Amino acid sequence: MTEDRARERWLAMRATELAGVAGAVMGLVLMSRAQATAPRLLGAAILLSALLMIAVVPRHLARRWRSGEGRE
């Protein structure tokens, strides 16, 4: 694997983590500012899905690339 390809994959994993963090912050803000129950539940759902994304997606990408499924 070339160094450029490894860097691209590393950046892709970090970008997914950053997107998850942004989603988690958005969910927290929505939960804290909402006064009704429905928006608070939506914020909680966004927060939980973002945390799941942070935990699962980068590991899945690393496993996929290690096993050779992502090779061209």
C-alpha cells in the first residue's frame, strides 16, 4: 500500500469520527434547548446514533481494509 493511500484511509476514519462528534454535539444542544418532549427525544436519538457511529464505523473500515475487501 502506498503512503498516499494509507493517508487517505486514515483521513477517512478521522472524518467519520469528526462527523460523529459534530452529530453528538448537535444532539446535546437540541436536548438542552428543547422545551417539548419530542425534540428532546430527537436530540437523544441523534446523540446515541452519533456515539454509535464514532464507536463502530472507523473500526469497521479498518477491519475491511485489513481483510482486503477494500482493495481494487
